[in-house]
Amino acid sequence: MFKTYEKYIIKNFVNKFLTISLIFFSLIIILSILEEISFFKDLKINFLTPYLITLLSAPITLFEIFPFIFLLSTQFLFYDLFKKDELNLLKSNGLSNIKIIKILSYSSFLIGIFTVLIFYNIASKLKFFYTDIKNNYSDDKRYLAVVTDSGLWLKDEIEEGTLIVKANNISENYLVTVVMNIFDSNFNLKETIQSDKIDISNNLWKIQSPNITKKNITKKSVKTIVLKTNFDKEKINSLFSNISTLSLLELLDLKKDYEKLGYSSNEIKIHLMNILTTPLLYSLLTILSAIIMFNMRKNRSLIFHIIFGVLMSVIIYYINFIFNSLGNNGKISPTTSILMPFVCMLIIVVAGLIKVNEK
């Protein structure tokens, strides 16, 4: 079991983490409320709606800034230990620098497991409800792009009526093996268009050699016909399921659907691996922050520590962003895009631990 001084460190670290998380959660809500009030200002809704849906979106935003919170929590913990001169007391009880860091890293790892298995899944589901409510008041509710195990489904409102599209595959700028149904305002079927290939590089779709069925009569066209829609490839991409609204199991299912469809699943793989490696990220960030704090003990300025924590977070964020972007664009593999930031941090951490252990 944990000794008294170990419990003291864990308790103080967790308290710092919870306190800072609560502060940032409050800030997120305040800032988000202003955005939601602006969004709903011209709509006839219950005045409580902007406030309620803010509570749905705030948890996933908090999850996204947890790495920064772990850095600050570690810094504030050491700031208190230095200020109260408790570090020497801990060392007199046989607690070395490495032992302190080990206790904090284990604590961060366990908190990370909780955030992945419990917090993230709850937060993503709340974000789903948030997105669903917002879509009901958005112009994009007329459009829909969904990937299922049967293919890609699109819904659009065009001049001819409501367009429902089902494609078996996507290849570069083309929909492959496509069935398109056009309905009138009463949702009666007007015509069905079938084609092996449709160019969707812009919103003027070029339908190659289509079979057109009207009133149970099918005609084969050797020409390429053009259909004006509200979709191009970029629009379709933007309307795909918001992956931040999906739980871990839903992400795994969506990844399989994308791969079956032939659509790139790099973004989903990277998002999924980012979540699954969260405990390790929190642990490494805590170690890194502790190493830095051990090496700047003489500087006891709280403002300095906060600014330094912000700078560290920005640097780590951009390192992750660069490698994730390379992975999403297929320049490097998703695995490499995830591992490289960890390799960089691990090299710094190992070098820092050697130096700290010498003190």
C-alpha cells in the first residue's frame, strides 16, 4: 500500500488536477455561451437553450485540453512544494527525485485510463447530442453524408427535388457504382439514375453513361449528363460524421466501414490512436513538467511557471499537429504520425531523468 508521504503527493496532485480542470471547464462554458447566444439570436427558441447545449459541448473541449491541464497541475504541485519547503521533508523520508516523478507519472497514467474509458465516451456522446441539436437549426440539415457498411449515402435538395444517393465506393474524385433517386416535394419517386461512375470534383456532377428510369421505363444514355447539386468532394468530406462525437467502439466500426468503402481511414486511425495513447501522453507530460520544475527550483515566480506551461503546451500541440497532418494527408503512415511526437518526448524525458537522478 501507499505510504503516508506517497498518499500526500497523490492527493495534492489529484486536487490540483481537479481544481484546474474545474477552472477551465468554467472558462469553456463562459466562452461557449457567448458563441451559442450569437448563433441563436435570430431564432425563436427557449432562452435556456444556448446555456443547456453549452453543457453538452464543454466536456469534449475539456478533454482536448487535458494535456495542458496535466502540465499545469504538475507545475502548481511543485510550486507549492517549493514554497512550503516540503520537498526537503519528503526527501528526508527517503523519497528521491525519481521516486516523486514515478508516483506522479503512475497517477497521471491511471487518470488517463479513466478519461479514455469513461470520460471520453460520455463526452463524445454529449457532443453528439449537441451536434444533432445544432444541425436542426443549421442550413446543413438539408444535406447529409453518411458512411455505413453498405456504402456512402448522400441527401441533397436540388431544383428537381430531394436527391438520395447511394454509392458503393469513392475513388479520388469519383463516386463508383451509384444509384440516385430523385423525389418530389411529397416524396414521390420521380426518377432513378444509375451509373458506374460520377465525377464529383465540383458541384456540377458529370454522370457517365447513366441508366435513367422514369415511370418504370428505363433508358440508356451514351452521353455524359450533368446534374447540379450542392455537393462536391470537399462538401462531402465536411459533412461526414464528426469523429469527436463517436465513442471508441463507434470509431472502430466507422473505421471498418471506411475501409470497406475504399475511403481513406487515416483521420479515424490517427484520432483513435491519439485517444488510446492518452494515458501514456499524460504520463510523459507529467514527467517532462516535473523534470523542468526540478531544474528551475530557484525561480519561484508563479506567473513564470504558468507562462512556461503555456509555451510547452503550444510547442507540443504544434508538434502533434504537424505529424497528424502529415498522417491525415498520407505523407507518412498513421502509426508513424502518432509515434514520432512520443519518440521526441521520450528522448527529452530520458535525458532529463538522468540529470534529475544525479541531483
